[in-house]
Amino acid sequence: MNYQEFINTYNGKGFDYDGVSGIQCVDLAKMYLDKVFNIKAGAWGNAKDYYENFNNLPLKNSFTRIANTPSFVPQKGDVVIWGRGLGNIYGHIAIATGEGNTHQFYSYDLNWGQKVVHKVLHNYKGFLGVLRPNDQNKIEGNKYTPGTYKTTASLLNVRTGAGTNYPNKSYNQLTANAQAQNGKLGNSKANGLLKGCTCTVSEVEGNWGKIPSGWICLDYCIRV
């Protein structure tokens, strides 16, 4: 599970992950650590302790602690933490969306006005900083996004679906544009795309991209 899958699954839901003191903000952090990073959080204290006691926690192997500064803005997937300056002895902990500036930012919170996960706009009062995941693939989930790509394989198969279990398309099943590009590259009858073809990817599933002719593996393309 990556960041977006986690949010899609738990947004709007309330839960007492550890069975201690009912629904608390740390329950969201513990669920996030478990489901996205496979880290089983123990009895690590209150929200602020995740930041203040960071060097004594197993988190230090998978996260980097970054202190708040006047120019700092949390990025998507950061575990954001407030201390006593927020106005209580426990602090607060949430998960940043990546939206914000040096005056305010959004995060997904539990037990902040509501007992369900929801999106909240915060200021920086009492804000300590963040724990940033070292493995950003867990946040972005996919290195490929829709856009324009150029093929790099000598002949790239075009399939009917996103995966090698789907059949290849023949020359006659390619769009007129793909056929024309192949023709300019030296083989108009190719059953696939020749090296140098330019493709518009409208959807991405893993390392597969949907183009007008079908689906191609983006590992054999470059973004242009």
C-alpha cells in the first residue's frame, strides 16, 4: 500500500489502532506506519514523542527527522508533528498532503475536531517538524505519470491491456498515427512501435501506459 492507497482506504474512517484511550491522533500515525511502511509501532508515548524521542525509536531507520524553520513546508507523505506549543501536553500528529506554504498547510488528521480521518488546514503554531520517509516510492507510488513518451526499444509491443498476460496487437490494430510514425522510421508494417515513436499516455497502471493504440511498457520509453 502506498500513500494514496492509504488515504483512499482510511479517509472518513475512525479507528482505535492500539486499543488504548479510544480514538487518538497517534492511531492514524500507527496505522500509516503499519500499512505503508510495515512498521509496527509500540507504546512510543504521545504524539510529540514521535519527534522528540525520534533517535530512540525504530523509525530512525526508515525516516529522517526535519525541524521546522521559517521557510519550511511539509511535503506529501511527511508525518507532521506538533509539540506542547500547540496548547496541550500531548502535541498532535498527522500526515501531510503536500499542499501549503510557509503560513499554512494541509494534512490528514484523526481526532482533530472529528473522530474520523479528514483533511485539515493548519498553521504552524507549536509545529515541531516532520518525519520524512526515506523511501519516497511509498509516497508517489509510481515513477510514471500520464504525458508524452518516446519509445527506446527497437520494437516495442503494444498490448490490449496493462501487462504481459495480454496479447500483442498487430499492425492493423495500431492507429493510423502509429502506422505513419513507423513508416517514417523505416517499417510501416511493424507489429508494434519502432524506436523513436512518440506516444501520448493517458493512463498509468504500474509501469504500463495507455496510448491510443493500446498499452505499452513504459520501462522502454523516455519522457519527452
